[in-house]
Amino acid sequence: LAAENNEDEEEETVEFLRDCTVRAFLLYLIGGTLFTNKSAQYVDLIFLSYLQDIPLINTWNWGASGLAYMYNYLDRASRRRCGNHGGYNCMFQAWVFAHFKRYGQRFLDENYTNEEPVGAKYYPLKTDRWPYETRTSLDRMEVDEVTLCPSEDHHQFRPFQDISWYSGWIMCGSSMICPHLPERVLRQYGHVQSIPRAPGVSAKAG
């Protein structure tokens, strides 16, 4: 703002500062949503690689990147001595609500329309602190309470994108973040699940 209000400042300098400000805000935005880590304070600056060309930002497949990033943290969280995880937790919570009717029915948004993303159908509210009741409920769940493809009725409003079939590493700059392997969850895409290849074969490191 100081540069814009300074009549002696060159237009190129003002434009450069404006772009830097936009990138900083977008880094803060995605670092607090799609790509959260366990530090609760820091953002990995490598994500600035996504933001170099501002007009192209809306062409990136942010959904697949956020999903692969979250899968990577869920993998870590499934191991011993891991008390929390990173990634886009709102997306993970919406996934649980969409697949497990017993939970999702409690958080439905009455104002939801099909033109919105499927995840917007639910209110991401907090549940009980102690997980015993939730685990017991999961153990008693019946097959008909699980929805394998929750977005089937949604495809006429938001068509399936072929880019979602990409199999391999989701990259950011020169760094490998994590693998994206849709062939391991074919039933969620409405297809018959075959025996998938080993992750090391599907997405070879390097």
C-alpha cells in the first residue's frame, strides 16, 4: 500500500510487490488448509513453487495434491507412537461422513445444493474427545452402512476428470511429496477392484 500511494514509485515495483503479497497470502492459505503439517506453526516454503505464475494457479489439480499429501500423513499416523497427523483434515472428515452413513447423517447441511462440492454437504463439527464409543460403533457397522462411491449422483453436476487417473508421484518443484495411486481404490470410482501392483512398482522413487 505504501508503494501504491507513493507517486514516485515505478509501476513495475508496485506490481512486483503486489505479486509477492498475493503469493504470501496464498502460501498462508494453503499452508493452513490443504498442506498443514504437525508443527501448527510453520509452512514448507517449497509450496511457493506452485505459486510462481499467479495466472496459472487455478489450473493446478489442487484436489489430487491435497489428497496425496493427506494420505502420506495418514500413513504416518497409522504407525506406533504417532499422536496426531497433518493434511487437510476437513476433507478427511467429509470423506468419513460421505462413506459412513451412521456419522454423516448427523452433520447434514439443510441448505446444501448439488452444485456445491460433496464435502460442503456436512458441517465439520467436533465429536467426543474419547474414541471408545466411535470405535465400538465402527466395529458394529453393517455392510449397507458403507457407501463405496458417495459421489455417483454428483457426476452430472461435476463431471469426473481424467486427470484423476494420474498414477505416480505428486511433485512439488524438484521434491517428491507422496504417491497418488487411484488403481488401489477402483471401487470408489465405480469399477471392479483388481489386485493392485505394489506401491514401489506403481510409483517408483525417482
